[in-house]
Amino acid sequence: MKKIFISLIIIFLIDFVSSNLYFKKKDFWNYDGFVDHYWRISSKIYHHDLLPNINVIEPWGRTFKKKLITNSLGFRDFTNRIISKKSNKKRVLLIGDSAIEGAGYDFEFTIGGLLQNYLSEKYEVLNSAVGSYSPSIYYAKVNYLIQKGYKFDQAIVFLDPSDVIDELFIDHDENKNIIVSPINNKDKFVSLFLDNSLIFRNLIIFTDNVENLKNFFKLKYKASKKFKKSFFKTTPEDVMFYRMTHVDRSAWTFDNTLFKNYKDGLAESEKYLNKLINILKENNIEITFVLYPHPSQIVYEDLYHQPYWINWAETKNIDYITLYPDFSGENKRKIVLDTFIFGDLHWNKKGTQIVFNSIINKIDF
């Protein structure tokens, strides 16, 4: 037993020394899964945010890396610029989650970047969206900005099926303030080994790959059943298409067995959207409410999401547009695969361009 212990100590010391003197200098040491996203921070007021004035490369998914630049408010932007409380131009505020933040792409290819470029002559476009935001965060963040004295002329509020689920994970205290848990991007103990041990890094990479492979085979089995194919004839495209259209975050809109788990999220979302709309109206900010589909809503009938929010908008006399028709057509599978990141719920460049074209044609700028 003593010999085994001594052998392990020697192996660890050799691993530690060789990792720091040699392996850290090699390209293979850099693994996207180990990147510390220190720029994604907690917010005591509205749960989480992006650090102001950063300029980093952020890995996203398995194949994407995007340039992430923020301004003085922590909003994605083209440059690290200072945002004044008032603007000489009319100011448009974008409110949304990861799709509006711009998952996977540099800012110029996101809806915020496209609108900012297109409207720059007369408007200043500010993008407050951050991934995993939900209606209570929309309200808390906009209320904070207004209380700080920032002026806006127009707000575009984007809502997708995932907002309803995200809202269920936001806790509030007795004073209705959001309860925030600190974001620990890297555990200190784990970081010690990740930063100094090639053996430990490779072990984590191996377990990640095994987990990914296991999940792929699970999805392949479900896809084979759904599409009535042999397991061995079910293609990777079949698997990813199934994943895109059956993830719980959006499948609740057509699956009654899932809807019952998330229907409370609709009520909570409505409560905070009502508060958001009220504060926007009180400050004479024009409102446009935008509904957009995930792949699930393109392929299957949306029983709950779009009907609910259209009824809400009409009851509240709020201007709204729905982007569902922009993603409609006979070949629904082709539409999904052509306009969304493969295997994901976010638009690719083509899908983003469709959204951009629809917005500039339907909103009076």
C-alpha cells in the first residue's frame, strides 16, 4: 500500500512539473470546455449579466467561437464604448435572452448588430439581452436602467418558449427581489488540477466525450422510434433534427404531458411582463412585442405559447408581431435545418437575416 501511495505521488509530481514546463505551451492544452467564463457574472439586482467593457473570444457549443465585446453597460456591442444616459439620436432598447444576445456569432451577425448597422443614421440600438434571461429579469433590468436615468424611446421585447421555463428557476424573496446565487465559473479545487495536470485534464475530456456519446445514442434511439427507422439507419441528421424539435424547453407547447409541468411559468411570466409594460408606458417608451418560434413550433402546432401571448397582447392593446409565418412552409424539416444552428434552438446567419428583414418591414422606425 505504501509503495502504491509513493508511486502515485511520483506520478503526480512528474505530471505537475511536465505540465507546467512543457505541455501548457502546446496547442492541445487549450480545451474550450475548460475556459473560465469570468465575464458572465452575478447581478444582485437582475440575477446575472455580462461584464462591462470586455473583449474576449467565447467558446460556444462544440464548434463555435464568438468575439464578445461589451460596452459600459455590459451590452454586446461593436466596441468598448461609453453609453451616456441620453442620446442625440432616438434610442431603441432590445430586450430578450440568448437568441437576441446572439448565440454563437460575432455581433455583426446577430439581430442586435444588424439592427444597429441598419438604423445607425437615426437610431442608437442598445442590446440588453443575455442568455437565460426571463420576464422577471427583463423587468428588473429595465427598471434598474430607467431608475439610473437612462432614456429610451422605443423597446422591442422578444419572447420565445424557453422564457416560460427559465422563469420557473428564478426565486424571489419576501420583498419580491430576485434571489441571486454567485456564479462560480470554476471550482477552486478543480481549477488547481485543471491548470496543473495533463492527466486530470485528459480524464475530464474523456468523461465528457463518453457522456456526449451516451446522450447521442439515447437520442438516436428516440429518433429511430419517432421516424420509424432502424436504429442503424437513423442518420446523424435525424438525431439532431429530433433533438431540435423535442427538447423540453420548447416541446411543452405541443406536448400536454410536458405542459402541465410548466404552465405556472406562463402565469409568472405574464405577471412580470405586465410590470415591464407598465414601466415602459410610464416612461413614454414605445413598445413592440415580438413572438418567435423554436424548431418545435415550426414542425408542430403550438397549442400554448403563441395563442397565449397574442391574446395577452391584444387584451393589453400592445403592438406585436409574430415571426411564426416567416418560418412557415411545406418542407418544415428543411426550414429548420436551413435556418437554425445544427442541433440547436438558436438561429444561424440565415435565420437571423430572416428575423431582421421581418422586423425592419413590420416595425415603424
